Amino acid sequence: MLQSALPVDLVLPELTSALARSSNAVLVAPPGAGKTTRVPLAVLEEPWMAGKKILMLEPRRMAARSAAHYMASSLGEKVGGTVGYRVRMDSQTSKHTRIEVITEGILTRMLQTDPSLEEAGIVIFDEFHERSLQADLGLALCLEAQRVLREDLRLLVMSATIEAKPVASLMGGAPVIISEGKRYPVETRYYPRQGAAEQLAQHTVRVIKHAIAHDSGDILVFLPGEGEIRRVQGLLLSSGLPDAEVLPLYGALSQEAQEKALARGAAGKRKIVLSTSIAETSLTVEGVHVVIDAGLMRVPRFSPRTGMSRLETVQVSAASAEQRRGRAGRLGPGVCYRLWTEEQQQQLEPSGKPEMMETDLAPLMLELAAWGTHDPAQLSFLDQPPEGAVNQAVELLQLLGAMDKSGQLSIHGRKMAEQPLHPRLSHMVLRAMEHEERLGVLACDLAVLLAERDVLRWQQKDAAEADIVLRLQVLRAAGHEGETAFRGGLAEMKAAKRLVQEASRLKRSFGLQQALSDGSYDHLSGVLLAYAYPDRVGMPRRSGGAGLQLSGGRGAVLQPVQPLSAAPMLAAAELDDTGTAGRIRLAAWLEPAELERYFADSIKETRSVFWDAQSGTVRARLYRTFGSLILQERTLARPDPQEVAAALMEAVRTEGLDILPWNKTAVAYRQRLAFLHQADASWPDVSDEALLERLDDWLLPFLDGLGSRNDLQRLQVQQALEALVPWDKRQRLNEGAPTHCTVPSGSRIPVDYSDPSSPVVAVRLQELFGLHTTPLIGFGRMPVTLHLLSPASRPVQVTRDLASFWRNTYHEVKKDLKGRYPKHYWPDDPLTAVPTNRVRPRQQG
């Protein structure tokens, strides 16, 4: 029999009627309305179910177990009967189970095995407003399965706070049912910190003590993470609270500890539950009348810049803050203390970002490839994943050998997709098993350690050694009753024992029998981490600078006072992405010989012939590389002459044409060509841009035997430029762009082509007597610009119209010059006068 009425009961008839008429529906109900435990039972015997199963997705393992236990209890049964659950590495179901509460990754596995979900009548997505990656993926795959394979499959999205319209639209215009719920009034009090110096833990304890003194009922405190929970718990216990019971609540706790925090408190004692955001919606904490909210949560953020994820502490959204506040009003009037100001409340984001937009998409892209598509746009996602993160995920999967360049899944990738692990970790275990079963056992132990929180997390991060072998030792100690090989307390030992159990289940899924690795292969931990993180193999910088160079191209640093500091190489599993060099949090020693043995196929041998600007020489090297790491470098004694020439041309492109020996003859030749090209585009373009673009045509043939900046000084640049000029034009070059112009005095005056639009002839005025018009070049089409000089070669006049100068300007110029140079010949009629390059013409002297 169902227990006492809950608000959602009022809309159950409307919901079941909607599902009878339509394949899809959306239910919006606030926390505490009872949707998680009432809806599955209400639809179980609907005619359209036809004896099939209900699959209900929960975003967290704790919530899945809790919901299953509550529904089983309401039926008077134990979990595993009508109601069961399946979460990663744990399940309680039987052949009689018709309601399976599962975590979201389990649904994806089921869909990949049976895309039609033949045994399921309905899939319920609970707490969809959390917008986890797996929930978005699961809904997209179910919609596709419904469209192609199972028209009769029902889909129900349930949420506490979500804009129902976009979800309903995504589901083909599904009906929306709204449960108003029963809400008691909750008084909101704002209690910001007393100055910047007050720490979060101290501030929280102060408000808890205030609430104990002024308010009744149990207290639920929201803190960002396990570390803050431990600090607040320690302060409360040390201050002495005889009438209170302080209980932590977070995902890494044992099931027993979680259930104790959720259950009603002991008689005569007030319960103070210190929780992460896990208690925000999915779970009901009995007896709570007071909520204290630190306003913070810890979320994973993926950095496309580094290809790494990190946990980041952020402010909650306004929607999350309201859900937390609502926890105080489920049983009666309550109080919510917000540890920030009203002004800060107004600045909160309305809702949180979908995990799809901020997480590592490698698991998603592997699932899509296993489904048969490599383009997320082909499926119905509420938000399409960011293109940059998609591309980076595909690159990683190709690096791991999971897919080819076209996006097709390989046999190895198919095996990876079958495992409930991140692609990096499944790749690591599969590669380890190819070598030896005992190495596969070690890989499974490492996979569990890497998939969960650090078993040495109670230590200060800066003090904890990064060596993952220490964590393996903790795991083995926890696997033997009575051993305590680390400084953690009972809670830490229980958490480690839970990891031992998960490791055992993981090994069974891979067909391995050994319980725990025995330590004999620990020295190969670096090899296994390198399989999982081939982009994070590190070695000391070759330049001798501080830190390490990683195979993915980034830099990294390691806390210096620890054994791993002496490692010739290491493989990093965890590092932050702050700055240009992330700090390594978790790694393993790696010997170069081990890299050579296990990664022989990934080590590349490349020749490099390049220009060394510092020495001004072409260098030739042979490199053996792993990613961006240079494992070995040696000089090539006899590089290919063509590669040397190509390196020289690259030097010219990099340093510019000035690196070549441009003597006066070569400069003048280039200027003449530039003049002709400006007048007629059929002549070669010799601008910097054009010459650099056509180096192969004119420079390359003349680089044979050259290899340095000094060698280049032997180059005949004019001869090289002549290669650009066709033979017929070469014969006419002097006709179109003569090097000199012969003037009436008989002198050959050079033509200056430095300005191709206006070539210049600079000549003393007396040498032009008798010349009626300006000399022409450019095949008789362009007058030169005459710079008329005094007898001392000083500029007197500039003209391109000599006839006009004789008529209009000469007589004024003559007066001036005659005054300054009285001994020189200054005739009245320059057109009939005898030209001279002397003081006076010879016949008059």
C-alpha cells in the first residue's frame, strides 16, 4: 500500500491519461512533491505497459539506491523484488524486478546493447533539470530509438525547476503536467561573512550555532565539497555539542553512512547534516526545518586549451538556491540562512549551465560512434555540444586508437565503448591485458583509483606526494582486514574498502580473477598511465629550464621534495590547468626503456633540416620523438642537398630578401625590371612579395652547395634574377630600360630607376645645350625626369618637359648661374649652343 498522500498524487490521473494518449510527457514538480517515488508505481500497471519494465534514471548512485529502497518499502518488499536498482559496480535486481532505478550511464550501456529497449515500456528521466551529460545523451538516444525502432516506447521527463517548453518541443510537442506541490513558508535570512578574513568553515559554524540557539528542528547545511564538510565537522565536534549529532553526506561515503544521514535523527538529539549539492533535489533528509546554504558548489569544468578537466568551486544559480531553500519547508514552516548578501542574491545566474557545455566530451563522442554516428547534430540534443570540445574529443579518441580519421569506430574502440569507464581508462585496461593478465589486474586497480576521489584526499594537497603507487599501497592495505597502512581514520578506510570492492567488480567485468595486484608490477604503473594519458608523458625540459615538457605540448611542474622529482620521465594522470605549466597532482615513474618497449609504434623518427638563425647555418638533425617530446637527437652528417636548399629558402622567407648580397648591379637590375613591369605587366614582378612567392623559380637553382649565411654572400643575385626574364625580353631589356642615357655633350649619364614611376637622369645643365626635347625610355614611351645640375652638380631644376624649361625658365636660371659661375659658358640661346662638360666649349677656348 502507498503511504501518506503527497502533492504529486493530485496530478497522477492527469499524467497517466497523458501517457495513454501520447508517447511522451513532461512533469514539473518541486522538491518533496513525491514524483520520484510515486510516479513509477502509478504507471506500473497501466494497460500500455503490457507487463514491461520501467527504467527510471537518477543522476546519482545515492539517489538511485534511496528511491529504490523507499518504493520497495512502500510495497512491503525488499529491494530486488518488484523494485530494484542498478548503478555502476552495484546492482540489486531479480527476474521479478519491473521497476529498475538506474544511474544514467547504465541506460547508455543498455541502449548500446539493445537499441530498441524491448523489455522497457517507459523510460523516466528524473531530476532532468540537472542537465547531466549522460541524461542529455540518454534522452537523445531514446528519442532516436523511439523514432526508428519503438513507437510504443514512452518517455517521461521529470524535473523540479526547468523551462518545460523547450523540453516538450524537443519531445515532439509532449504534454506538460505541473504539480504545484505543498510548500510551507520559509523565512530567508542573509548572513554574510564578518569581514574578508573570516574563513568559510568558521563562518558556517557561527551560523549553525546561531540556528541551534534560535530555531527548532534538524539542520541541513550545504557546503561545496568534502574538504569543507570535514573542516566544519571538526570545528563543531571540537566545540562540544552534547545534544546534536553531526553527520556528513557526500557521494564518496559508504552506503551505511549515507543512509544514517538521510534517516530521522536519534530521539532527544538534533541532527546537523553537512551535505554537498547531492541533497539539493534527489534525496529527502528527514526532519529538516533549517537550511544553511553556503551558496557554493563544486562542478567539473573542461578546458579545451589544455584538454583537461578540473573541479571548480562556483556560486550556485538562483534556481539551485531556491531548491535548497525549499528543503526547509517540506514538513512545516522553516528557516533558510544564506551566507551571502541580498545584493549578491540578485546577481546570481538564473540557472546552471548544462554539463554538455563544460565537460570532457570524449565519452560522449565514443558513445555516438558506437551508436553509429560521429556528428552530434544528427541527434536531438536540447543543447548542441561546443564544436571545439567535440573536435578535441575526436582527436583524443583517434590518439587512443578508438576511431579512424573518418570517425569510424575501430574494433579496439568498440571494446572500449563496452566498458563503464572513461575512454582513457578502458583503453588502459585493454592495452594492459594484451600484455599479461597480472598487468590487467594492476590496470583495473589504477582505473578505480583514477575514477574516484583521491584516497589520500585527507592530506593537504600541497603536502601529498603525487606518486600513484602510494595509492595502490593504500588500496592493498584496505583489502586486508585490520591493516591500516595510511594515516586516515575509519571513514577513510571504509572509503578505500569500497574502492577495493569496485576494483573486484571491474576485474570481473573484464574477465579477470585476481582480487588485487600484489605490487610486483607497480613499477609499470607509469606505462599504464601513459596508455591512458599519452598526451601527459613528461620529461625534464631539454633547455635545462624548470619543470617538465609534456608529450601533448604543454609544460608542467612537480612539487620538488618527493621521489618522483628524480624520475627521468613520468606519466601524469591529474594536473591542474592554471597558467602555462600545470601542477602535477598524480603521476607515476616511467623509465625511458619502458617507453621504448611498450610504445615502440608511437615513437617517430624524423629528419629535420632547418635554418638556425642564431648561428646563420643550415642544421641537419635526426629526431626520435614521442608526441612533442624529443627522446633523442643527433646530427646528420650528409643532409640531402635539396633539403638544405629548402632550408635556405625558408631562411629567406623568414629573414627577408635583405639576407641576400644585393650589390649595386643587382639592385639596379631589379629596379629596371620593376620599371618595365609597371609599364607592362608581361614583364616579371620583382616586388618583395612576388620574389618571396617565386623563390623556387629564381633562387633555388643557384643554392646548390650553399649552407650558411656566409655561403650566401657568394650568390650572384643579378644572375638569379635573370632567370625570371624570358629570353626574348632579355634581348630587349636595354632598349626598354637602358642603364645610361647619352646626352649632347657625349657623356653617358646613368638612369636612376629607384622610383619605377619616374626614372631620373641627373645631368649638368650645360651638357644638354642643343637638346630640344626630353629623352625617352620605356621603348620611347616615357620621358625621363631630368634633374638639372649646376657646374658644381648642385640641383637647379627638375623637369620632364625640357622644351618648356628652355622657353620659360632657362633665362631666369641663367642669370643666377652666371652670377655664381661667371667663368662658365652661359649662352643666350641654349638650343643652338654647343653642349659641354667643361667650363667652356673647346672651340671657344
